[in-house]
Amino acid sequence: MNNLKLNIFLLALALLAPAVLYPVFLAKVLCFALFACAFNLLLGFVGLLSFGHAAFLGTGGYITGYLMINSGLTPEIAILLGTLAGAALGAIFGKLAVKREGIYFAMVTLALAQLVFFIYLQAPFTNGEDGMQGVPRGHAFGALDLSDNLVMYYFVLAIFVFGYWLINRTVHSPFGQILKAIRDNEDRATSLGYDVNRYKWIAFVISAALAALAGSTKTLVFQLASLTDVHWHMSGEVILMTLVGGVGTIFGPVLGAGFIVTMQNYLSGGELGNYIHIIMGVVFVVCVLSFRSGIVGQLIKFKRNNFS
Amino acid sequence: MKNLNKTIVSSMVAGIMAASLSTAAVAESDGKVKLGILADMGGVYADICGRGCVTAAEMAIEDFGGKALGQPIELVTADSQLKPDIASSIARQWVEADGVDAIGGLVSSAVSGAVSKVNLNAKKLTMISGSASNTFTTKSCNPFNVHWTYNVVALANGTVKPMVQAGKKKWFFITADYSFGHALEGVASKVINENGGEVVGSIRAPLGTTDFSSYVLQAQASGADVVALANAGNDTVNALKTATEFGLTEMMDVAGLLVFTQNAQAMDPSVAGGMRLTTGFYWDMDDKARDWSQRFQERHGSIPSMIHAGVYSATTHYLKSVEASGTEEAEVVIKKMKATKPEDFFSRNAELRADGRMVHDMLSVEIKKAGERKDKNDIYKVIKVIPGNEAFSPMLPQCNFS
Amino acid sequence: MFDINLFGLFGQLLVGLINGSFYALLSLGLAIIFGLLKIINFAQGALYMLGAFIAFLALEYLGINYWAALIIVPITVGLVGIMMERFLIRPIANEDHLYSLLLTFGLALIIQGAFTHMFGSSGLSYAIPEELKGGNRLPFMYLPNYRAWIIVASVLVCFGTWYMIEKTKLGAYLRAGTENPQLMQAFGINVPLIVTLTFGFGVALAGFAGVMAAPVYSVSPDMGSNILIVVFAIVVIGGMGSIGGSILTGLGMGVVEGLTKYFYPEASTTVIFLVMVIVLLLKPAGLFGKEA
């Protein structure tokens, strides 16, 4: 009940936010929040650190962008196809990677993502460094005109809520319990008769699909898909977002994404612009040294220590 | 619970209405001039168009008196990080929510392209000073594009043409593997073929290559007369350094197609001395240029690149046109900008053509050898002035927005 | 026509080997730090850049020449590494490896950001020392003396290090001290000191590589981040923690990259990751790693 109330409150906040803040910025935060949540499904609930999640974000973005420019499909279909493409790629990555553990898992995903990056760099339809520009937003379901920023924002919010709900469901389902069991003690899960690799693989595909969903949506919002989304820095950034917000908490990545995107937005203008990399570095260091459980993790601890 | 839902719904409706009102209000003319400068604050082009571009715009605004249409001129700046997605999202926020009327600076063709797309939708001006690609006034031209300073055509005509005409017929390209490099190679190859030369080979090196030795060896084996570097920034500096180390410069000419003053300073004079290149501006070209450069150097700490000067010039011309047309509405201002000739220390025999191309005299310069230099800022010897209509290609009929 | 191509190929192989020398130096440092200390040092690239910058500054402001810098710079960079280990990495020594990766990634951002802020991004040039200017004409290419020196020097340093760790008594202490700290502590050996010094040494190798690189590559703040991820891949291919493996893989990958530059230059920065995927699928612990 407590959580439900909190969720309703947050939803209301999200619904009202465009009154105060620029809707496109809010949509950006939501896209990254979904991306971070998708990533956290793997890191936080299965214990797998993927260093290649940018590949899925970018794939969703490029496929959706390509379809919007060339096919005349409505946006929701283009997003769906982008998401499926991400899921398919995730299925391949997952098959190859889940057999490996720890740092090797991270390295396999990184290497595969680098290959994907190369393909997008060279493939003519992505326009290489220029990015795929001028993607039309179109009319959702043939009726809602997304070129209005406010409509776009509520469309993104709906997608985000769906993704967030799906992750929540997954984590709290029997399937999610098995994932957590694998995270906490893989050998035990195996001896209980679970096909551990299969469970990891399914989680990987779900995570990849949701990351691609975030990428597809982001392309529509900005009307642009670019190499930034597939670059390994993006894979690093999503780790930072998750870490800042709180690994293994459901809401943490949302907060982390909000924090990082806001900071980047704020720093990109003004006098502090020169220090953007230094400040990001300091955030990393401070988080690792004293905030390992992230904002939400700290809040939970604080609550536990003081109110119960 | 029921009550709670009711409050949520009603506040939601209120919120949505408030939000739609606030976004609707922006599109109208607000009588205030607000300029955005998008530059690369911490990346590879930070020295060429980073804080310096902001400084140049600030100087232009101050020299103009700080006011236009009776109100103070506002300036906002941001870091594009050389990424089209970041640039696009900043530009969108500026023109849609913050009331920015024109965006200048703009280094890297990918960034300029992204901003140009946003501005076309919003009907705001894109004043490109830093990018080289000629696409903004050809393939992707639009009525709100203004391209100052230089482009790949001017570089190819200024540097490549005289060399081919002087008998250097066989060319080999080391090209940066992205759109700018491809565009530069394409335009330069065309110039070479038209003047009776031939391209004997080319290599596409990934952007940000540190080691060019492999490419230099391949260039050496090609039997070309000239090795052209169709890249920019650190790539050019590194490629030239390696070419010298492997003795390539003793066998063939090396032509840097795009070299900024900051890069020329970073090159070893014994290596780069004698190399000819094309630039839109050199700080020491005459008294007017020296005066302005002096002021710029006092504020910024180093001599201006052609892009810095270009930003100042474009901003000044824009402000004059706003004042003259009595509004900051882009459709009116752009007409005025194209109708009046830009004139300042940077723009010589200049005009802003109907396609948005700012045509002006370019300079063919030679990098000075160590013995010829008075100090570290004394880097170029001006060889000749290239008239604007020889440097830039003629306007395409489909891009005539008069 | 064919023999010209063959000559061209020889040239590419040699040039690849030169680049491989840098990879070997850098991946050796990473492999030592990971193999002995289980720390994933993502700041290795930034420290390599730091080495090149210190060499540049030492020459510019203190008149310290290249040869002296070869000794002084690795020591200075090693000291920086020791401070890092002592004050930042040690507090999280018992956490997951992931955290040392993230911490050093953050440090790399800070170091690189600071140098970009101070020196701009255009890059600075460092002259080749007088003694090593010029070059020799081989049958298939012109080989600059400095490039030849790179191969010689880094092979000497790499195999010297390998010998010290794998074959000498000092190396034995080191391996024992990191493999079974409690036992060694009981024998009266100061294990934390060994850890700190090992980290310092691994980092000093990056500093050494930085000095070696300064005369041939432009000294710029992003020189480390470009090379880091490649070097990291090399360590993984060689088998994380395998000292000899990292050296051989470094040299080998240089050659593979050189060949790619000849046949398909656009892919030259990607080929290493292709090799990495294939190796990890066939031999999960890397080419020279021990299966767990």
C-alpha cells in the first residue's frame, strides 16, 4: 500500500511536471530512466554487469528512425519493431555471453557491442558520424500528433510507465525470485534443478528489449539517432546512472538517470562547461568511495535506521 | 481515496493547460534579441571553437553597444560535445523554450547539420562559422542557413588547384573516415580531375587515429606526387609528424587541406615549414585584423583562429541587420542580411549569397620556417589573396532563396 | 606488382610490431595489477597520458632531456599510482572488482578533464632526441631509428619484468604475498607495502610507455582514452593476469592491426574486438590464461 501510494504520487508528479519544466527535457529523462531500469534488471537482479548495453539502445534508435523515415509506418509500430530488433540482438548477445561470468561477461558484451558500433559506423543508412537526422515524429495510432512536444511527452510517459511496470512485475514474479536466487548463489540455484543459463538468457533478452524500447522512444523525441547511443561511453554512462541511483533498487535507476541527465544539461551551458568531465569523474569517485548503495539505497538505510 | 483521485485529475488538467500555454507563448516574436553560441568546450576542437567562439560573440555584442531593438542583447552558450544528439537537444530547448533567435559558433558538420534541422522547423537562423562541409548550401540547403568563414570547396580550390596546375598531377589521399573527410576528398578529387590530374589512391583512416605510420607507408608506395591530408585537428598534426619521420616529405609533397592556426602552431616548424594552405583569415594580415586580434588575444589568451574571427563577423552582421530591419524575426532579418554587404576586418569583398553562402576573399598562406619566425604567433606568410568567386563554387539554382 | 605488395606487407608487419610494443607495455602494466592485485585499473590510459605530459613539461620547464625522462617520469607516475592505491583504492579493496573499475574510470575522467582544461586539446609536440634522429633504408621500407628503438626498449623492459616476476626470488615473494596474504603476513612480510609497490610498478610502466610515445604521437589529453579500451581487450585476449600472455598478445595484436590497416583500414580499430569475441568463445580464460 505504501509503495502504491508513493507510485501514484510520483505518477501525478510526472503528469504535472511539464507545467514547470520543458517537456522535451523531461522526455529525455524518462528515456534514460527506462534505459537505466532495463540495465539494472541485469545488474541489480541477476548480478550480471553488461558493458555493451549501448548496442541495444542504439539498435532500437536506428531501426525506429529508419522505419519512420522510409516506411510510413505509424510511430507505435516503428517503436515496436525497433524493440523487437533490440530483443533479437539481445538474444544473440545473450546466447554468447551468459556462459561467462564476472569480468569476462562484461568483456564479451563490450566486444560484441564494439562490433555493432562498427557496423553502424560503416552502414550507409545510419549516415555515420552525422547521425540519422530529421526523423519525423508522426501521428501515434494515426491520430495523436506527436510533433506537439506536450503530446510527445505524455506518449513517452505512457511508454515509460509500461516499461517500469513490466520490470516491477518481472522482479516480483516467481521468475524474478529465481533470478535473485541465481544472483545470490548460483551453485545453489543449479543444484535446485534450475537451468541457470536459460534464466539468465531470458533476463538478458528482456533487458535488451527494454533498452531498445528506450532507444526507439528517444529517437522519436529528438528526431535523431546517432553514434553516441551505440558508443561504449554510453554503456559506461548507464552504469553511472544506476550506481548513483542505487543498484538493485527498482526506483534507483530512475533517480540516477534524472540526476545525471540534469547535471549534464546544467553543465553543458554556462561557466562550468569546461569542467564537465572532471565533475562526472568526481561523482564516480565519490559514489564508489562512500555511496555504493546509491541515493535510493542510502534513503532506505536511513529510513531503516531511523524509523523502524 | 476518491478525493485524492479527484485532486490528482484536476491538478493534472490544470498542469496540462498551464504547460500548453507556456509552450504556445514562445513562438511569437518577443522583441528581444537572444543569441546562442554552441561550441566544443572540452573536445578535440575546443581550441579552434570553444570558449574562444563565446569570447568572439561577446566582443561583437559589446562592440555593437550591447543593445538591439532598444533592449539588451542576451547571449547563451553551451557545449555541443561535438555530438549531434546533444547539439540537437540543446538547440531545440533554446529555440522552443528559451526564445533564442539565432544559433552561431557550430563546429563539426554533424553538429551543424543537427542544429540546422531543428532551426528550419522552428524558423530560426543557423549561423555556421566552424564547419567545413559544403552541404549546408548545396544538398541540405535551407532558407535559414548562413555559412560563414570557409568550406571544403574553398579549401580545395585554394590549396589543390594551384598545385595541380603547377604540374603535381598524381594525388594520394589520407582521409578522415567521416562525412567531413569524405566531402573534402570528393571536392578535392573533382578539382584534381578537372585540372588534368589523377587520384592514384586513397585511404580512410578512422577518426582520432594516433598512429599514421601504416598509412604513410602505403602513401609512399603509391608513387604519387602529392599526399593530401583530408582531415583536421590532431589527425592532421599526427599524420604530418609521421610523414616526416618516415621520410615521406623528402619524396613527395604533403598538403594539409584543413589546417587551423592552432594546429600550425603545434607542428614542428622544421616539419611544416614551407607547406601551403588556405585560410579564411590570418591575424597578422593587416592593421585592421591585427587590431581586433590584439583585443581578442588580451581577453582570450591566444591568437584567434579563422573561426573565432568568423563568429565575430557573422554576429556583427546579424546584429546590424536586426537593427536595420526593426525586428528579430528570422524571415525578415535573413533578407536584410543577404541584401547588405558584410564589411569588417574579416569580410573582404564579401557578400551573403541567396543560398546562405558568405563569399569573401580567402588567403593562400605558407607556414614559416623556424628561422623566419619572430615569435610563436608568427606562423604564416601570406602568398596571395584568392578572390571569393574563385574560391567558392557558384550557387545552385535549387538553393536560391531570394 | 606482386613483389611490391609483398614488400608493402613486410612494412606493415614491422609497423604493426612497433605499435604492438606500446600495447605490450601498457597491457603488461594492466596484467600485473590485475593478475597480482585483482584490481581493474581503468586509469592506466590516463596515466600513460600523464607520463607523456610530464616528459613534455620536464623538457619545457626544467630542461630535463628525453633520456633522463625515461627514468624520472616512470618514477613520478609510479608515485602518483602509489598515492592512488594508498588513499583511494585500498578503502574499497574488499569490495567487488566492479568498484575498482568504476573508481579508476572516474579518476581517468578527472585526470583527462584536468589536462584538457589546462593544456587545451590541440596536442603538443615533443621532439625526437638528437641521437635517434634519422633512419635506415631497409629493402622494403624506410625505418626511422626512433621506431627501431621503441621495439628494442619495450621488448627489453617487458621481458625484464616478466623475468623478475616469474623467475626471481623477489617475484616469488610478490606472487606469494598477493596469493596468500595472511600466510605471508605471518612470515613477517609487509603485504600492504607489497601491494602498494606492485601497483606503483604497474602504473610506472604506463608512464614509461608515455615517455616512449611522446616523440612519435602528439602529446594530447585524449591519447590515453583512445588506446585504453584496446589495451584492455588485449589483456582479456591474453588471459587476464597472465604476465607473459599480455606481452605476446600485445605484440601479436599490433601485427594483426597492422595487417588490417593494409587490407581494410576502416576496420583497424575494430578488429581487436572481433579477435576478442572469437577467443573468449573458444578459450574463455584467454589465450594464455589458466582455466578456473
